[in-house]
Amino acid sequence: MSGKSDPIRKTNKEKSADGTKKDNKYLGCLNDCVPRKQGPSGPNQLERADCLDACQQECCFTYEQCTYTIRK
């Protein structure tokens, strides 16, 4: 036992965010989707909260991403 982490098995500190709500691909999709769904500013612009719900369903790839509640 050298105290070094195992290069084959990732430890908790080294786990990637793939498939979680912090996944960069998922967050990037949300960042692109929300302004597109809101539309141009004005009286017909949709609320951000409504857009987030629609975008979450459009961008989610895993159960965790599709079911967690986005703070509005």
C-alpha cells in the first residue's frame, strides 16, 4: 500500500460528472436551450421557469438528470 490512488478504479474525489446533473454536456445543453425557448424580449417572452422545465426534458440523458428539481 503506497497511499496512491488506484489508476484503474476512480476514488470519490476523481469521479466524473458524466450522467449527473453536473455533467458539462447536460449543463451546456440547458444553457443553449433556455434562451432559445424564451424567445426575444418583449411581451411574448416566456418565463424562465417554464423554459427550464421544457429544456430539462429535452436535454436529460439519465434518470438523475430527468427527475431532479431545478431551483427556479
